[in-house]
Amino acid sequence: MHIFRSLYRHRVLLGFLSLIVAVAVTFGFCFFALARTAAESLRLTVVLDAGHGGIDGGVSGVHTSTPESDINLAISRLLQRELEDAGLNVIQTRPTEAGLYGVATPGYKRRDMERRAEIIQKNAPAAVVSIHQNSFSQPSRRGAQVFFREDVPKSKLLACILQTKLNEMPECVRRSEALAGDYFVLNCSEAPAVIVECGFLSNPEDEALLLDGGYREKLVKTIASGILAFLADGSGA
């Protein structure tokens, strides 16, 4: 009889301990999930916008005819990795080769741009960086150029920081100034937004650099350092 009572008490005790462990594990996981969610919510968000896409290839390389859209996406993907490694939350408006317009019917360009605006507005980013490549009728024109929204001081600040860093690259042969620009992606929200024209595909030297993996890595690190410098002083908060 005493043996049965001991076994009964033992089973009850084991059951109670199992319940405690289950509750602790459950609440532990819940707490971990909540803590992770809170930490993620505190991370600053940067939206990267790879220009063009789908049937809209943008400008093309003077020698290779490589479409701008492919280069924009390649640079944006590298930049996403760099910024995420630095602890930022990164959103891509165009994460694939496809455009954002749905069916390629008349008005596709407007639909594409409106979809980009929706993504930017939804994520309330600390900064928006739109990646593009330039072209000009005179093939001698080359170098990176950054554009900003004139009536948004933080947009100008971000552009100036980025332009300064791009001018400091050893490959830079012509120093430029950040310029005000009236572009849809700059005007679609109040977020500090810039367009980075990484180089001129109409220039053979720039084209060669932009198609070189090593140079792309250096370019991305330069752009990332500018974004981080902008965010570090609280400008993007």
C-alpha cells in the first residue's frame, strides 16, 4: 500500500515538474520571440530601389549593351548584404529582374513607379537609395552623381555625404557635386531619398568598371559607408 502511495506521489510530482518545465519553455519562447520582435522594430530601415526592370532596361552599355537594369539590381543586392551585415533592416523595391508593373500594357511605367512608392511609404524608411546608371551624348562624360530632393534637408545631407565619399574613390577622375533633382522616387514620400547614378554607361571606362565585380564591391562599400555615416549622427532617426 505504501509502495502504491509512493508511486502515486512520484507520478504527481513528475507531472507537476513537467507542467512547470512546459510553462517555462513556453514563456521562454514567447519572451524570446517578443524580445526579437522588439529588437527588429528598433532597427532602422533602408529602402533600396534598383531602377528599371522587366521590359524597361534603362540605358545600355556602349560596348557590351548590358542593360542598366541588370547592373542596378546587382549593385542593390550587394548593397543589401552590406547594410544587413551592419545591422540595418533592408527592403528592396525590386528584388528580381522583373518590373513592378504587372502586365506590360500601356501605362506600365507609371504602375511600376507607383508600386515603388507604395513600398517606400509602407516601410517608413530612415533613408531611400535608388540605384541607377547614367548616359550622355558625349562619351567622355563619366563619374558618379548623386541627386536629392531640394526641399528635404535630410535628403540633401545624405546626398552630400554620399557624393563626398564617391569623389574620394581612387577611380574617381572627376569630382562632382550633389545636385537637386525633380524625380518621382525622390518626391513620393518625405523620407530622405537620393538617386545614385553610379557611372556613365555611355563611357567605355565607366562601363568596364561597372561590369567588374571587384569594383562593384568597392563601390557598394563606399555607398554603404555613406549611408551609415548619415544614420550614425541621428539624421535618419
